[in-house]
Amino acid sequence: MMRRIMLGTIGLLLLSVPGWAQESSYPKAEVFGGFSISSMGVSSTDPITGLTASIRDSFWGWQASADLNVHRHLGFVGDFGGQYKNIGVLGINTGMSNYQFMFGPQISMRGDRVTPFVHALFGAARTGLSVTDPTTGLAISASSTGLGLGIGGGLDVNLSQRLALRVPQFDWTPIHAGGVWNNNTIRIGIGLVIKAGQK
């Protein structure tokens, strides 16, 4: 029975391929570049009182991606981003950074004016910390790389056949580092999309 279901599913997919070719054209590739904001929340619990304190901070930076489309509604994306923040405490400069390197499938519903999309991205996230003493100029830095995810989507507003405005891309970006998941992280990207080629 299971074999018949699998053969039937494969047959339906093969029969639907000619129908895919009849759809209107779509870009072979789309390249996105723009600004990025990463908002991270960290919570800690006092072991004595049991009280939990939560802190949320925003990091500003850049974001870029390349989408290779294999079908009008299906593509594969490589997504990269970097966000940064500097904090000065008691004359000591502390720099923090967060980088994402993720890949995965993307589903797009293409229209004449807008293209909404969703994706599931998997890869790595690298966080870094650098502390500089202003009197000596000595800097101490440390970094950690762990599993990174990007679950979300966005909306592209078509400005022309070759250009679109992404307003915005929104991703939930949990990070697994040091054996612990930090699930309280989101990322927002805004910028331009350049479309290359037509299929």
C-alpha cells in the first residue's frame, strides 16, 4: 500500500511539471542587500531571591542574500548578516557583534505588484565580544559560534521588472551556543532586491 502511495505521488509530480512551464516568467536569481536590526533578549535569575530580570537590546548592521529560483514559487537562499553595538561603561569600550550564515528553501507567491515569501534557514551564528582599555589601548576579545536558525518571511514591493523594495524581511533567529538555546532573538531587514534573468 505504501509503495502505491509513493508511486502515485511521484506520478502526480511528474505530470504537473508541464503545467509549471506554462506559468508566466520569473527571475532566475534575486539578490538582496540592505540594513538590518537584530533585537536580542537576555534573562537571568537570581539564585537567592528567585527573581528574573530581562534585558532587551538592539544591534544595527547589514544583511544580504542570494536566492536561486528553481520554480516560480520555490527557491534556495543563502542569507548573511552582521549587526554591531558599542557600549562605554566607566571609560571602558565594549564592542559586541553578531553574524549569521544561513541557507534553506524559500517559497514565494509572485504577483504583479508584490511578492510575499516565507523561508526556513539553517546554518551558523557567531557572536563576539571585545573589551578595550582606553588608557593602555589593550583589547581582549572572545567569540563563540553555534547553530543558527532563521524562520520567517517578508514582502517585496515590485518597483520594476528588475528591482523591488523589501519592506521588510522578518526572522525569528534562535541561537544554540554553549549547549543552550537563546530563543529570544529577532531580526528585521529592509533594502533593495535586484532580479537577474528570466525563466
